[in-house]
Amino acid sequence: MGRKKLEIKPIENKSSRQVTFSKRRNGLIEKARQLSVLCDASVALLVVSASGKLYSFSSGVNLVKILDRYGKQHGDDLKALDRQSKALDCGSHHELLELVESKLEESNVDNVSVGSLVQLEEHLENALSVTRARKTELMLKLVENLKEKEKLLEEENHVLASQMEKSNLVRAEADYMEVSPGQISDINLPASGVKLFQIYAAWDSSSGGCGIGGIFSGNNLKRIPNLSEPRSHVSSALMAEAIAVRLAVVTSVYSNVRSLAVLTDSLSLVSLPKKEATQPELFGIMFDIYHALSYFDRISFHFISRTFNGEADLVAKSALTLLSVNSSVGG
């Protein structure tokens, strides 16, 4: 059967307490000696009994040198503890002020000694030091709290920025969303008075010719005829689409159309009016388009898949074929 575990609590019996103190003190000193020998460490041990008797142990280095070294490394902490101890000895700040007032009353001022004033000055300096130390501690805590709040705000700002970026992307995708036949009928509401203009440009890279096709629809006061126009010396497919958009806008201006929705299968071209941007090769064409926008009460540009733009595609290819035939006949 093992030894019974001793419960750690104050020993009531005086003789038992003294015996336990002697045994444990000797055991503690022996442990300190072993630590010094095994680890080549400088060990200092101070034990004060309940009766006030002091016991000390040091190994290798003199006890005073070890204590001096501790005092140098922890001087600030010791000074702070000393100031707090003195401040507690002289009571609260309120009591200290009452003491100063009583000492400096006119009836007692002649009886105050220099030593008493010096002691009073020390009390005031200690109280001031403790107050400043407490103030510094509170300010440091406040700074730490503000830093934590700043960090939380930065994280929240980062989250909000990410959400705004995602929202902008979703909005941009919605702006460039493909228009289906059902959506075309939604745009073409009688109350809105919006005129739809589906355009398509068929471009021949070998000859540099293109055919432009445009189909108007909507409930305006008068019907505008469909567009079918051939063009030669066109440098690219994007240039052909840009010419088609300009033709749709200018034709609508001359036809007194105030609300217009332009549908094209060129996604890159749809983004240019929204961003008010352009490309060097399209500068003149986009300038004409931007200039014409002020004539409309409402104008928008939408992407439509070629699948849903078949009628304009057919008209444009017919115009390109006519251009090719005329070129062959002229040649």
C-alpha cells in the first residue's frame, strides 16, 4: 500500500508545523544544492520562518552578488513595488491631501518641522509616481484596445471591399448578359416606347468588305425600314460591328427615335459605350456614337447571341454577297 498523499493546507499543531518546516526547508536547500552542482547554476535561496527567523543558501557565487544582479535586472519592477508600498503606507490620495492641508494650516505651520515636510514631500512624490505609473498603464491598455479595434475595422473593411467587388462583378455580368428572345419581348413593352435595333455585320477578311444588317422593332409612331448596307475597305470584324452600331444610332437620330436599345453579338463592343472607352482604330466611329448619345432620352447597348440574331445576320450576309457580286462585275 502506498503512502497517503498529504493534503496541502496550514498545519494547526505548532510542534508538527515546526517539524514539517525543518524537514521541508532542509529538503529545499538540498534540491537547490543539487541544481547548482548538476547544472552549474548560481542559486540563491531565502526562507523566513513563521517566527521571523531568516535562513539562506547560496552556491558558488556569493549571495549578495546574486541579489545585486537580480536588483540590476529588475530594478524598475522593484522601484514600482517600493513606490506602491510607500503609497499604501501613506493611505489614499484623499487622506494624503487632508494630511497636507492639516500640516499647512496657518495655526500649525509654525510647528511643522523640516523632517516632517521632507517626509510629506516624499509621500507626495511617491503618490505622484504611482499615479503616473497607473496613468501610463491605462494609456497602454487603451492603445492596445484601439489597435485591436483598428485591426477589426481593417478586417471588416476588407470583407466589405470583397463583397463590393463581387457585387460589381455580378452587376457587370448582368450588364453584359445575353439577351434571349423572351427578354427582347420584355424590353419591347408598349408603355416604355423603346425601339429595338438588332444589328449584325458580316465581314470578309480576304476582301475587306462587310455587309451591315439592321432590324428595327418596337411600338413607335412610325415604322423605320430595315438596314442593309455594304461597306468596303473595312480593317477588322470589330470595325465592321462598330460601323453597324454607328449606323443604327445615327439612323435612329434622323428617325426621331428617343428611346433605343441596340442589340449586337459583339460583347467587346457593348462594353465600350458603358465604360466611355475606345480603341485607337475605332476612335472616329466611337466619337460619332458618343456625340449622338445626347439626342436620346434613353439608350442602352446589349449583347445578343448570334443564334437569336438570325434575321439581322441574314440581311447582313445578303449585303455582303451583293458587294461581292458588284465587285466581280466591276472587275
